[in-house]
Amino acid sequence: MIKISNVTKKYGDFTAVKDLSLTVNKAEFLVILGPSGCGKSTLLRLINKMIARDSGEIEVNGEDIDDLKGEELRKTIGYVIQSIGLFPHMDVKKNIATVPHLLKWKNDKISKRVDEMLALVGLEPEKYRDKKPSELSGGEAQRIGVARAIASDPDILLMDEPFGAVDPINRLRLQKEFRKIQKELKKTVVFVTHDIDEALLLSDRICILNQGEIVQIDTPERIVLDP
Ligand code: ADP
Ligand code: ADP
């Protein structure tokens, strides 16, 4: 599903990702865990071509990402980040419809999809579709971020500390709900966090990163037993 082979990314003289190889299986929930600055966000951005690698190969669904155009990549990969996720000038429905709109879906299909996505993330469509991001709580905004990322039904979701700005009680609820949605829809997820409890709760496998290199990669059970 995602195959990363010997990828290196440098910022000037500094190597942020070092000769890294990693395969993420279809419908797998892989958590990238590691301290701040270890290269987690860089790795995600390399996968969705927001930044270019210096060497190595990345394949998505068996295709070299260099051969995937922007539109194909957006159809295949959804991306969720912490806080700055939503466009403040657009209401909730426009935010959720961003990628479907770019993909030129028909308006009635988009409206239907927006309401489905709101229901999926546990927000009443009638109450939320016309709100502006400034009228949402942190937890609601992150739900909209998830809804937006899933709206065009991508196979893969890249998530960069998506629940980091949410208060602890809502975070736990969102984590559990999101894991349920991921299993139901069989999405392949690469989820970045520095929070070990979050990694243990959510993941099928945890990839521990330090200074741009994989230190350990295994199931949460085995990582707990053999730290
Ligand atoms: P993490 O997500 O694990 O916190 P990042 O991937 O954001 O780590 O960053 C890894 C390292 O690369 C950090 O030391 C960071 O300062 C550096 N870095 C990230 N982006 C840039 C950039 N655009 N230019 C220079 N250095 C960067
Ligand atoms: P803008 O038009 O404001 O520049 P973008 O076109 O960059 O915004 O992004 C629009 C939407 O597409 C956002 O919801 C963003 O999360 C998503 N997106 C942007 N780049 C990617 C990418 N490489 N892969 C997947 N989704 C992306």
C-alpha cells in the first residue's frame, strides 16, 4: 500500500530522514512515534509530495509517487494536521467539500457527501454545515478536519498529531471513534504522535523514530513487553 525504500531528506546539511525504509499494509493503522524534531512530520510530507526527497523511492498502491499527478494523489491520500487545518473564511460545508470540489464532483453529490461525513464524525448536519470554524470548539474543529480528509474517500490517511489540540476527555472520545471509523472503512492510516498512550491505544503497529531513523517497529503489545 505504501512502500518507502531508502528515503533520505536533508534540510541543508541537516539530515531529517536518514535512509529510511518502511512498508505500511492495506487497512493498517501505523503510528509513527518519537520525540519532537525526530522527522515524523517530514516523513508524512514526503509521502504526500508536499516536500521532495533527496534519494530513495516511495510507492503508493504500487505506483511510484513521482508518476502520480496532484489530483490522483489527492484522490488517494487524505491529510489531517493539528489546528491550522480548517480554512477560516469558509463555512463547515465548504471546508469538508474542498477536495471533492477540486475533483469537480457535482454539487448535489457534494452536499450529500458533506452531510454523510458530518454524521460519520458525530455532528448533526443541520446544526453544523453552515457554521464558521471560529464558531467551533477544538474537538468539533478536529472532527471537521477528519470529515474533510475522508470526504473524497481516499485509501490512505496521513495524520499529523490530529488530536493534539483537543482537551483530554474529548481526545479520548475522538480517538476511539476514529479508530472505529478507520476499521469500518478499512483506511490505511499513518498517524504521527509523540504521545505513547495515544500510540498504544490506536495502533496496529508502532514505528519508533529517532533522529530520522527507525529504532523499533512492532505491535503495541510487543513494544510494551520488550521496550
Ligand atoms: P517532528 O515532526 O518529529 O517534530 P520534523 O519532521 O518537523 O520533526 O522536523 C525534523 C527536523 O527537521 C527538526 O530538527 C526540524 O527543525 C527540521 N526541519 C523541519 N522542517 C525544516 C525546514 N523546512 N527547514 C529546515 N529544517 C527543518
Ligand atoms: P489552498 O487552495 O488553500 O492552497 P490546498 O489546495 O493546498 O489549499 O489544499 C486543499 C485541501 O487539500 C486541504 O483540505 C488539504 O488538507 C488537502 N491537501 C493539500 N495537499 C494535499 C496532499 N498533498 N495530499 C492530500 N491532501 C492534500
